[in-house]
Amino acid sequence: MTATVDLDHVIRFFDGVFAALKDLEYFRLVRVDPEIGPIVWPNGADLCPDVLYSYASGKPIIVNGERVLN
């Protein structure tokens, strides 16, 4: 599957380590972790592949029968 995800919708409410991602120059430092697969930034921020898939596909993440995302 190939999709485009507007990560502004994903990170805009995050604080802490994710606050740096709001700076476009820092955001561009993104890489794919070759060992475990998520996209990562030098400060340790990462985005779970399941979260990205949920946004890309429109399918919700369900935990214990409750919708927790999307």
C-alpha cells in the first residue's frame, strides 16, 4: 500500500519530544529505522507504523473493543 499522510494532523497535538517536529527543517531529518521499521528523528521521536497505517487507510485502531484512533 502506498499513501500520503498529512502528519500535521498526527503531530500537532503532541508535546515533549514531538514539539521539535513542528519545525519544518527539523522535520526533514526524518529517517526510517532499518532495524525496527518506524520513521524516526534524531531526538528519539518516532511514529508507530500502526498509527501511520490507520491514518493512511482510514481504518481505526481498536484496543479491547474500543476505538482509540481514527
